[in-house]
Amino acid sequence: MKQYINQKFDEERALYGSDGVEVKECQFDGPADGESAFKECKNVEVKDCYFNLRYPFWHDTNLKISGAEMTQNCRAALWYSDDIEIKDTKMHGIKALRECSNVNINGCDIISPEFGWFTRKIDMKDTTVEGEYFMMRSQGLHFQNVKLKGKYSFQYIEDSVFENCDFDTKDAFWHAKNVVVKNSTVKGEYLAWYCENVTFENCTIIGTQPLCYCKGLKMIDCKMLDADLAFEKSEVEATITTEVISIKNPKAGSIKVPSVGEVIMDDPEAKGRVEY
């Protein structure tokens, strides 16, 4: 592999079309303010580099990034790329990942609104995230030990698994399909409205008006805190281990709780059972 060590690049498309390069301790910054440093590249390894320019990794294949820093100026860092590994990296630019596939993210710090849209097959582990509209319309997500703070996360995602995660995010999982969330905490208002075939197992759910208008919803041994007006218009099979403030008009199925403050059944189409 051709090596670039301790160099500075600021020109447009600095390493455009490279195939088989290792870039170490380099800076992508400077007065020329060039974009798209690694556009249309293959077989690239980037180690301990600094990125302060826009669109560095577009249309790339077989990309490994470790120990890097992508600043707020590094907008839209990875788009339309495949077979990506990112480790121990700061990803702090807006829209840092879009329309990529086969992505592995480990030990990273992500501060990026609109991250991950339309991405396919992404594994994320031991990572912290801050941002709005996180992972919208993505498929095949597998997250482990991910801590997230933001709004409107995981909307329209499909075929995904989340384990041992901590999510503080309102309007999360709206319209999600075929999703499993295990051993996790999900805090936020209006959780998972309009979702389909979503399962929460051994989770703690915190916040008002969760889980309404759902189809095929399952909850297995979950805690629900500060949860009022839950399950409205939902088809649900649930076993809850804590008291629920109120449950309103579940459409079908059964909800087992140790106690409930109020059961509201004022809709003739609500046929769900509440057992306590």
C-alpha cells in the first residue's frame, strides 16, 4: 500500500480515486478549503488523522478509519460507501453517514444531526451518540452498549436488534418494523407510535403516552415509569412488572400489570384486555 504519513492536504479531491493507500497522522485542512479528499477510492486505511473539510469519503469501498477526528466542518463525511470499519473516532459533522452499507462502528463519539439515513447493515458497539433523526429509514441495525441522546430516532427502521443500550430520545421508533430491543432503557415521549412487529424484552420504558397505534407489539417483563395513556389503539401482548399510571383503549391483545392507576375504555372498538 502506498503510504502518506504526517502530511497536510487542503486541495480539492486530494487523493481522488486511490486504490490501496495507508494514511497516518495527516491533516485534511487549510486555506484551499478543498472537498472530497477520498472520493471514489478503494482499500483505504486511515489512522490518527484530522478532518476539517467537507465530504471526505464518498463512493468508497473497503474503508478502515481509526483514531480520527472529524470536526463540525467535516460535513457529510461518509456517503454512498460500502464495507466500512470505524474505530475510536470522533464524528462531529452533520449528516456524517448516509446511504452506506456493511458498516462497523466501535468505540466512537458521534455528535451528528441526521446521522445514518438509508444505511443498510450497520453494527454499532460501545459508542455514544448525540443528534436528531438518528438512523432514519435504515435497515439491518445491530447495536450493543450504545448511549444515545436526541430526538426522533430510529424512525422507519426495519429488521434491527438493540441490546444493552440507553436511549434518551422522544418520538423514537415511529413506524419501525421487525425490531427487537433487549435489556435496554428507552426514555422519551410518544415511544414507537405506528410501529409493527416490535418487541421490548427486559426493558425500562420511561415517558408519557408510549406505544400507541402499534401492530404486533410485544413486551416481555418490562418496567414502565411515568407512563400514562399507554397503548392507545394498539394490538399488544405485554407483561409489565411495574404499576402503570394509565392505559387507554388498547385495540386488541392483553396487558398484564401488577397494578394500574386508571384504565380508560371509552372507545367501542377497543377490545384489548388489561389484567391486574
